[in-house]
Amino acid sequence: MKSKTLILTGFLALSSLAVSAQKKTKAPKAKANLKTFIIGPKKSPCMSINQRGDCYELKTSKSQKEWDNLSQPIKGFNYTPGYEYVIQVRADKPKEQLEGAKEEYTFVKTVSKKKVKS
């Protein structure tokens, strides 16, 4: 009887360790999809497959001097002209394969939002 209890206890301990290890290995994957974007205070005219009209001005780091155009929408992001945003987005593989779109972006959170003088 003692050996059965000991075997059962050992099995439960190993199962617990296995579950704990799985949780630790899954956590970094979720962070791997996060990106930080700096969104400019105005939109710029652009035309692409994904969006026509005005595109976000984008920097991917503070050291970047010139603005790039982000020619696709950021799902869930509420933009107000006149503010510079630092935001976090989740980059996912597009559900529909569109030419030129390697990722689609979903808003996660605003890191900062500051009024820019005109």
C-alpha cells in the first residue's frame, strides 16, 4: 500500500512540474508578437493595397529621424490628430493573404500620449 501511495505521489509531483514547465515556455511566445510603435501627430496621404487615403506616420524607435507611412489600419486604435502616441500593438499573421501585408496589427495599449504644438 505504501508503494502505491509513493508512486501516486511521485506521479502527481512530476505532472505538476510538467504543467509548470509548459506555462513558462508559452509565456514568451505571447510577448514575441508585441511591437512598440510611435504614431505621429498627423496623417500623411498614401495609397496602397491595404488602405487608401491617409496613413499613420510611424516610427519604430525613438532614434529614427524620419517618419515612415503605415499603410494599414491598427484594429482598436482610437487616433486623435495633434497627439504623438507611443503604443503597443500585437502583430499577427493576416487572416486573409493580401499582397504586401505580412502582418495585421491590433491595438494593445497606449504607453504615452502627448500633445504636439502645431
